[in-house]
Amino acid sequence: MNEKFKSVEEQEIEREDTSSGMVITQPFSPNDINLSNPPMNLGDLIDRIQYGWIDFHAEYQRKEDLWSPGKQSRLIESALLGLRLPAFYFEEVTRKQWKIIDGLQRCCAIRNFCVRESLTLCELEFLNFNGKKFSELPFDLQRDIRMLPITVNLLNSGVPDKVKYVLFKRLNTGGMELKPQEIRNAVFQGKAIELVKELASNAAFLEATGHKIPDKRMQDQDFVTRFMAFYLLGYENYEPDLDNFMNTCLERINHGQISQEDIDRMKENFTRGMELAHELFGDDAFRKRESGRDATRPINKAYFEVIAVTLAKLGERDRSRLLACKDTFKANLMEEMRTNRSYNNSFSSGTGKPENVRKRFARFAEILQQSIDNPK
């Protein structure tokens, strides 16, 4: 793709292949998927929207009202024609409050026409009701809309977080595909997500990454979540896939399985690691480089996680020694990246494979130690 047509995200973050090359076992029992199908018609959904019992403001910040007035109108036209609408998926937060999993834009169209009456019908294909609001339709047509049966799949409360994550990922078919971190932000609400947000706004992190990681689609939080997972769980304990590894970390934090002492130490070391990365690499931190003459490349996620975690866990004595030989260290890293293709590829291809995870973490640590022990 021509560089000038790439998005900011594509220009600043290097693409990666996160495949693990393994068949992943089912992450939960089918019995964990507790879905019910309450009998409902469109009027029941309209009432829930009117009462404020449908959550349109999910934490993962999907945009409302992405559909044009014409597309919204044609959904209403389908209801007027008696055509069944696609199934809705909701998560039960409380007995009254439901969160939208799939069907946000359809719910927006129904709200805009039947509740707010901010939608005036237009661009209809079959019916002659262009220019009409809901209250301006004949009463029998208003009744027909309300009486239309709909299919509602309700994810009952108490379903494990990992199951919610998979369902959000598989079922969300709206106009804008959700990024994995946006789904995590919806599913793992609580202490874990608050911690992710805190680290993503860390001044040392922003400086070390040159403010180049976009926050619009939560890319910054995705980087931070990777760091947290490998720091707290350890790369030695990594099991594919990468998504599940990151989710496990967030789940353990929310369930109190990681001590506050460990979390506080991680936060402090994250700042120290980011500061050290900036001192060592300047604006070149987290970017693969084979030569000092190379053009600046985008930030590499796998390189970020290795550098961030390794530097965060470095003792004070080794920090000072590393800074003293930083030119040797950077030269050794470039030589390894240039001459060891297997190591180089572990940062870009099959990054979710356990052997690649172990390779990039272990070899980076070896290069760091060799640089300290043999400064030039």
C-alpha cells in the first residue's frame, strides 16, 4: 500500500502475525455459555429503551448512529413490512439493565424513530411513508411495529469473563469491527481495566513511545496489557494464544489472584523501564533496527513487550552498567537482528508461537547481559 494512503495507526505500528501455529483447545466449557431467549416483540425492546434499561454507552466506546438516515429508515421499513429483524444479543447486567453485545446500530435506529422521533423516514424502497415520524404513522402501523416478534439472545449474569470475551469477539457484526482491546475493555471492567488505563496515560510511557501509539482504538492500552501479562505471568508460563494469555492476566487481577504488592511493584518498575528505554534508545525505542543507517521503522509490538518487561525487571546496579555501555548494547542488538534471521522473524511472524516468545525474550536478555559483562 502506498505510504500516503496508510492510516496513522498503520504508519506508527508495525504489522505483526500473531498466529501461534497450534490448535487451541476450547477455552471454556459449553455449559459456561448461559444464553436464554426471552419471548419478546419489538414493543418490549422499545419500552426497555424508553425506560433507559438498554445500555447504549458500552465501555469499549463503539460509536452510536453510524448508519445513515436512509439505512435506519430501511430497517424501520422492514419492520413495517413484517420482516423479521436479525437476532439481537444482550448481556444481562442486572435484572433490568442490559448491555448490547450485537445490534447497536439497529437499536439506535429503533430508538431514533420510535422513542426520540429524531428520525424522519427517507429513502424507503417499497412504502410511501417518506417524511413521516413514528407518531405520524397510522395507529395500526404503529401497533404492527410494536407487535413484530424479535429474537433476543440474552447472556445471563454470572457468565465467566473469558466466555464474554469470545462472544463479544464472535458476535459483534456492527459497522466497525472491534479491536481485541476494545472488547477487553468491555469485559474486564474493574481493577484490571483501571490499571491498564492508568499505565496507558503514564508520562514515561508516552515519552518513550514518542506519543506515537494511537489511543483512538485503544492501541495504547493493548501495548500496556501485553506488558502486564508478560511481566506478571512471565514469558516462561506463556501458553497460546496471545489473546487468551492477556485475558488471563486481566482476569486474575480482577479476581484478586495477583497481590496489590506485586501490582504496585509492577507500576513502579513500568515507569523505571520506560525511562530507561528512552535513555537508551531515544526516539528509536521499540523499533527493529539492523543498522544505524536504517530508516526509522514503525514501533513493533513484540519488541515493545520484550524491551519493556526486561528493562522493568532490571536491578539498579545493572541499570547503571547498561547505561554506561549503551552504545555497545545497541550495536549488539542490531548485529543480532541482522545476522540471526530466526531471532529477527520472532518479532514479526508467528509472534504467538511459544518457541518464538521464548526465543525473543531469552535471546534479548542474553544480549543485554553480554553487553554489560563485555563493554567495549
